Amino acid sequence: MESETPRFAFLPCMAKASASLIGHNTRGVSRAMSNDYPESIAELDLDAVQISPAILNAVKRFASSKPYRGSTRRRIQKFSRAIHDICDAAGVERPRLLFVPDETQDSGQSACIPAIRTIILRGRLSVITSLHEVSHLLNGPSEYVACAWSLRLFRDCFPRSWSRLRFDGHVAVVTRDDT
Ligand SMILES: [Zn+2]
């Protein structure tokens, strides 16, 4: 099983100190969320999200690279390339990327620190989380926007994974994808 973690379930990337506790994941671990996070996918109007063709194509190339496949080292290369590709498509400076891979942990402790143009991806490599953190770089601190932007791109560029996505409370789980 590939655990995808739409970030409305997890510690907010940039507002951990002011987080309020509202959720539990499937393992019963308390999760903190900022009030800005949507409480469920039903709150998100994915069709209203504006995505430029260049960014859409960059994420489609990410999908074509089969990011769920390969060794951790190889997958980190795919994720790095994709994040740089998306930033190039958006016309923004490429961020510094730090990977702390751990197959036993979800990706909920990942973060984007725009002030130092750094994205930290922790735990299981997650397409949704990586897109979410890139959204913070491109679109600012809004968790609502980051969730909608990342899930819209995931829906449109990873349709097979999207179709397998199910929400256990606030945590989405997708079976390992072959796309
Ligand atoms: Zn976030």
C-alpha cells in the first residue's frame, strides 16, 4: 500500500506553533491542523483551480516518470527532477530540496520554508505531499489552496491513483500505482 497524505490531515507546514488539534489518523495518532486546512475533500472545488498548461505538462511528465517505481534513490531523483521541472514551468527559482525518506513514516512532517526556498520531504515519498509543498512555494501559505492545487493536479495527472484514493478519516491511502 502506498500511503498518500493529502495535507489537510497533518501538521501544517508553516504554522505548527499555532496549530489546533482536530484530527486523528488511522493509527490513532493525534494530528494538528491549522484552521486554514479544509476538513474534507468535499470542501475543495478542484475544477475551480487555475493550472497553467506548462505546469500541467510538467506534472504529466512527473507521472510519466513513474514516481512510485524504483529504488528510494531513484525515486528521489524523479521527485527532485519533477519539482525542479514544475518550478521551471512556473518561472520561479528552483528550491533547495532535502529528503528524509522513511518507509515506516507517513509524509505528514514534510515542510516548505519559502524564506529560504527549501522544501523538506520526510517519510514515505508522496506525490500529493510533494505537490502540496510546491504549491506553498508557488501560491503562498494558504493550506486550502495547497490542498486544492495538489489534489487537482493529482486527479488530472495520476488518474489511476486518484481512482484508488480513499479517505480514512483525514488520511488518504492509495494502493501502489502502476502508472
Ligand atoms: Zn501546507
